[in-house]
Amino acid sequence: MFTPLQSPAGMKLGAEYGLPEKTDTVIMISPQGRVFTHSGVMLEAFKLMGGGYKLLSGLSLIPRVIRDGIYRFIANYRYRWFGKKEACVIPDPKWKDRFLE
């Protein structure tokens, strides 16, 4: 499920998990209640997606400081490499149950 940190649900989760009000990355709270940021989000998502993606979670063997450095490098240059959209995608109504209000 998804929610902006600034939304009522995001602020409630932020208070519950001690999350910052502003951040430069995505934050993930796992089904077990663990908080992930930066490259940790990506690795945890690979585990949850299963299949061949689960193999990519093996990248967790790389020290976090290196993984997060690579993550930040990619984040800083992604628009230069892949371009930037003029507007955010509006989610399809059939995905409404994936977003917290």
C-alpha cells in the first residue's frame, strides 16, 4: 500500500514509526513492521515480489554504505538518463485499494 508522508495516514504512520516529516527517499514499512529506506526499500521489494526478483535481494551482501551510494547516484541522474514527465501518473481507479487515505 502507498501513502504520502504528508497525508493523514502518512503522518499517523510517521508518528508510530518515528519517521522524518521530510525525506529524500522512499520509505517502506514491511509487513513485519521493519522500516527500510534507500537501497533497503529496493531489496525488500525484491524479496516480496518473489520469483527471479528474489535473487536480486542477494545484493544485500554489498555493504549498505556502498549500496546507498549507488542508489543515490542513480536517483540523482535518473531524469537525465530517462527523462522527466510533466505530470504524475494518476492511478487507475481499480488500484484504489492499494492507497491509504
